[in-house]
Amino acid sequence: MASTPAPPTAPPKPTYAPDRPEPPFPWLRPTIRIRLTLLYGGMFLIAGILLLSIIYLLAAQAVNVGNELPFKIMEGSEVKVYSEACPNLPAAAGSQDQFNTALNACLNHQRQKALDDLLSRSLLALLGLSVIAFAFGYAMAGRVLSPLGRITRTARRVAGSDLSRRIELDGPDDELKELADTFDEMLDRLERAFSAQQRFVANASHELRTPLAINRTLLEVHLSDPGAPPELQQLGRTLLSTNERSEQLVEGLLLLARSDNQIVERKPVDVAEVASRAIDQVRAEAEEKGVEIRGERGLAVVQGNGVLLERIALNLVQNAVRYNVEGGWVEVRTEIKDGQAVLVVSNTGPVVPAYEIDNLFEPFRRLRTERTGSDKGVGLGLSIARSVARAHGGRIIAEPREGGGLVMRVTLPV
């Protein structure tokens, strides 16, 4: 019986990286300003070359280079000629034809010299004017494209989750102002939509916290009754566990809605201290599962919100412990690298395909599943970590580790 061929594996997806790296030589980019400058200068240079060619041809035709003299020395004339420009010209008239030929050669030489001098000076003038034209074209292109630069800077700020920015372009009612006004209208609609979404999540989460707290209190009271039958106590513990998971979900939604905004109040926070606190909270769970936590944590101070940054470290370390293997390890390192604070959480665990990395950052998603369905978490940990990192101007990248597990790298500006 023939063996069934293995299904083709999907191509690996790139790891999550919201910020594309800058090119190594940004000044070599073929920007619109450079292209317009080359267009303006090139057109001027071509027009100058054509104009110079026409002037040269007309001047050559006017001075009759290569033609015979308009006069001749006749016989019987006694002529003595001396010229420093033409030393080969005979001083006394010899043969008539020899003298006319020498005189013709001398004048043609002077004409050609004048044309060569005209050409060289014209080329120098054209070169100087071309430099001026390119500089003028670069300045004019920058002036014309300055609204586009303003639009680009505003779009970059908006990409950092700051939807309150507006272009508010002044000037004539041209195509660029129309583009800027359209962009501002789009930002208004996006800001209203995001604000409404965040208010809905926050209000719904707040409304859910009260009944969940009441349910937890009632269940704890019933469980504290020593006369309750075992079946009722078991049911109460199950309901209490479910209620606790719902409370975690609500807290996660609140934190996710809160971390989607830029951090306004920033204070110095040591990422190493934040990571140590997260490890202390997870240590008991790691010891119970037989997972070793190790790694060196160097000083890495950033400006941000300590509570939110601690949530990043806690979520990453919790995931590294929970999705691990028995007898495995979790390595937590912090350092300053290339002017940025770096938090790296590596762990052993099951093999993670590269094309599954992006799914891990989606809310309520877990490896190879569409929605969460276990008691390991509520499925918001990595979503919250990514959102908090973005709010601090940083990013988080996940990479599969060789042999199984993940390497989570968080970079934050210092």
C-alpha cells in the first residue's frame, strides 16, 4: 500500500515587527524632491546644450571657417605683412599663390581659435548656470513639497497611536491642501471610532466588574459554610474558578483599552526591576511545574508607566512558564543595546512554526486554535504586551527558538 504524501507546509511568515528599519543610507533614497531637482536641472541642461550648439553653428557660419579669403593679393602689388599670431606668414611677397595660401591659413586659424574660445567660455558658463539651476530647483522642489512633508510627519505621529494630531494646512486651495483636508477628515472619523470603541470596552468592563465581585463574595460565603454538602462545595469551587477567570478577562480588557493610548505621564522605570518583580510573582508557579528561571538583568532605565511595563514582563514570563515543558527553563535578560532598553524572555517548550507567530499577538488566539479554551489564561497577554510596548514607543518581536519554545524581545526607547 502506497504511503500518503505529507501535506505541504505553509511558507513561514515574517515575525511581528511594526516598525520597519531605516535604510542604511537615507540620503540616497530617490525622493520626490531629488527626482524633481534632477528633472528641473536636466531640462535646463539639455536646453542649454541645444542653445549652445545652435549659437556655435551660427557663429561658425558667420565667420566662414574653412572658406577662402574674401580678397586676394594681385600681381604687381608690393605688400609687406608682419603678424605675431601667424609667425609662418611671409614678411615679403613671394609667389602670389603662396602668400594667399599662408594668409588664408592664418585667418582660418584665428577664426577657429575664436570659436574654440567661445565654446570653452560658453561651456564654463553653462556649467555654472547648471549648478545654480540644480540648487534653485532643489530649493523650489522643497518649497513645493513642504506640505507633503508636513502630511508625512503628521501621519507618522498618527501611526504612533496619537490620533489627536491634525495637519491644518494653510495656503492656496490647491491639490495639496485638498489632500491635507481629506486626511484631517479621515483622522476625525478614525478618532471618533477609536474613542467610541475604547469607551465601550471600558464601560462594559466596569459594568461587569460589579456583578462578578458580588458573585465571588457569595460563592466564598457559601464555601465557608462547614455544613454544606461536598457536592455543593465542589460546584462552588468550580463556579469560583470560572468567576475568577471572568474577572481576569475583564481586567485584561480594561488594561488593553487603557494601553492603546499614548502614555502621557512618564517616570524613570528600571526594566530590570520590573522583570524581577514579574519573576517573583511567577516563581511559585514555575517551581510547581519544575521550570527553572534564570538570566542576568542589567540596569535599563526608560521613561514610562511602571505598572504597564510590569504587565509586559509579567505576561511574557507567565506565558514562558505556562507553555513550557516539565524540567524546562525560562531565561529573562535586560540590557541597554544600541541606545534602547531590551527585555528578552526565552523559554523551552513545544516547537512553534514561524507562520504561527503573528496569530499569538491576536486577542483570544492561541497556537493552532482559533479561541482560547483552557485554564492557562484568557488569551489577552501578548495582545496587552504589544499594545503597552507600542504606547511606550517600542515594539515586541517573537521568534521561534531552535529546539522548541520562543524568544520574545521587547525594545523600548530610553
